[in-house]
Amino acid sequence: MNDAAFGAATSGPDHPRVGGSGSVPAMFRRPRALRDPVTFTLDGETISAERGEPIALALLGDDKTILARSPKLHRPRGPSCLRGGCDGCLARVDGVPNVMTCQKPAQGGEVVVSQNVIGSRKADLMRVTDWFFAQGIDHHHLMAGIPGLSDVMQTFARKVAGLGRLPSEVLAVKPARRIEFDVAVVGAGLAGIVIASRAAAAGFTVVLVDDGITIGGSLLAAPTHLAETLAAYPMDGVEIHTTSVAAGYFFGDLLVAAPAGAIVVRARATVFTTGAHDGVLAVPNNDLPGIFSARALARVLHAGIMPDGPVAIVGDGFWADEVVSALAEHASLRFAAADVIAAHGTAGVKTLEVRDGKTTRKADVGAVALALRGAPTFELAEQAGATTRFDPAGGYAVVTGEGGRLGETTWAAGECTGTPFNPWVIRAEAETVAESLLSALSPR
Ligand code: FES
């Protein structure tokens, strides 16, 4: 995508309007029928979902774009990453607070309740704090020292700044266990799948850990690539732990918080393929519901859920192309990140304010897809002893040696090393790391 093409609009037959009044509401709909429907409730309203899909995705398909409220200022929040990396989808599910509903599969019967609101998700009375304190609020010093008012203010501040209420029931203590493998791979995206598959095919015992509902990582937003990858790199012989968070690495032990309890993994080789956080746009109102990372919006679109208005794609690269392809005939606009001045809307994004030559204009949008450079998820590898380097374009990244090596028993590959997402590049890099790993472990 060259700069000359940015700002060009394509208009599908059902969404011909672009640019101007700001009257297009941010709405989503899922025109196609569900294959295996289940139902759950959101604040008492029945919602239909595809069995096993993330609850947040089902809510978007039912046009529930505001799922949460930010602490303190109570700004509306909606899903923006669909990978457990933001706070846009937090809700109380079956009595448990602060559940990331993008990481919780809909099985049917769940009771989902919006939290952190006085009133409703859409009309939270505490939203006034954002208007009263447009420059931000320092609740530590607000009315501090004023007799009487100080205590009232502190009580109030605790209520508005908290997030969720305690669980309805005391959760049972779950047992911890230890397991031993030849290879532990953290992150079940493209790089993790390639390396785990290669190691298992070579006869090593392999465990693959991921916090997502299923394996696939970013490729869940590019289903054709995911299918091709799993066909080329089958998971036979790999022990897979999904919905499991690799929470720490201590002296060769990997601590995993799994649904059934903690698991301590001791492996001869540990590979970090932890991916990257989605890039964000530093402009006013960049947190409005309806603004997604391009990879998150690609996943929404591939689930058959369409915004009721043009999609503004900001930036370029693989995920921008994937959004374009998933949109098919639906209207889209392209902008360079440097040209975006602000987002506007109240309950969700309605317009993008952009530079247009020497003037500015507002473009009506139904959703925004940010195809920007991600920030490598380096933290776990760093805890395992990796060094990092700072790249102004993408943040800190893991520094690897030859063959992706970090140390005697550790390796890293993929986006966490600073490689921008491109399936062909990541796959080739993962193959190199797999070769290095296998030669280090062999002969058995
Ligand atoms: S954490 Fe669920 S959408 Fe970002």
C-alpha cells in the first residue's frame, strides 16, 4: 500500500456514504445463521452464540459494542484486541469478576453481567467524572485535608476506582502438579505451532502452552493460513494446554496457571513464541468502542460479523490486507497513521478526523482497524534471562543469538523477537529455530 493510495474509499452497494456528517452509528450485525447455536445472558438479555466462540465475539455479533467501563473515568470500553491484551471485554461471568470474555468460550447458559457501572453499560452515571475532570482526576489529593469532605471523597474514590466486586463464592483451592518434557513451547501461534510440531515429529516429548481458547494465536484471524499451517505442521504427539497462562519462569521451571490448577513445567528446552501486543494510535479518543487492532477486526469479520458502516483501515501490512479481503464488497477507507488526528463519538467511534492535504475532514466510520507495528511480548523471555533491545518503532524486543538461541536451554522466535507479523517470514524463522533446537537436543 503506497501513500498515494491512502484515503481512497471503496463503497459496497449497501454502504455508499463516506465522509462528512458523523451520523453513521457504530453498529455490528451477523447476517449469517449460526451453525451450532447456544445462548447465554448479558444483563438478563438472551444472546445467541456459536458454541465455543469467545463470548466477546458473540456479543459483538449481537451489536453489544460497549462491554465494560474504564476504572475511575468510566469511559466506555469495547473489545479491541480479542487476545487478552486490553481491558475492553471485562465482565462478571457466572459470579466471577473481571473475566476477559474474549478468552472465555460460550458453552451455553453463562450469566454475563456488566460491572463497574451505576445504571447500565450504555448509560453509566459515573461517566460524568470524565466530563467534570476533562484533564484527568487525581483522587489521591482531591479534597484531601478538608475536614469531613476528605473522608467522603476517599470512600467515593474507592468505589469509582475499583474494578469489579469479589466473586460470589470462595473459589476452591486447586492442586498444583509438576510435569517434565523435552520441549516446552510458550505461545501457540504460527511460530509455536511450527516448532512444537517439528519437535514432536522428531520424537521428543512436547508441551505447548497458550492463554487462548484454542491454538492458533494471531492466525485465528486468518483462518486460511491457520488451516494450511495445521495441515503442514500437525499437532500429533504435542500435549496442548490452552486457556493456560505461562505466568513466570524461575530457574528453569515454567509456572503455568491452568484451569485445573497450577502446573510447573520442567523442560530440557523452552521456546518463547509469545507474539506481540497490538499497536495503538496515540490520538484523542483512541479507546472508543469500535476501534480494533486490524488482526482483531479480521477475526470479527471472518466470524461473519459486519460493522454497519465503512471500515477505516489505518496503516498497512498483512493485517490490513486481511481486513480488506474479509470485507469483500463492504465499504472501506484507507489512512496513513500520521494523517489521523482524532476519533470522535460518544458510545462508540463515529468519525475519524484526518488530514486531507492542507485541510482536515471528518470521515464517517462504522469501525476502525489499526494495522500498526505491534510491541513484542518480551517479558517472559526476559525473565528467563534474555536480553532486550529498544526499537523506537516497536518497543523492546528479545535479542536472539544464532538459531534463535537465548541461553543453554532457551530459544525465542516470531514477533517477540521484533519480527513484524508476516506468516511466510515467521514460518521461515520458526523453521530455523526448530533446526537449532533439534540439533541441540539430539542425539537422545
Ligand atoms: S482483552 Fe478481551 S478484547 Fe482485549
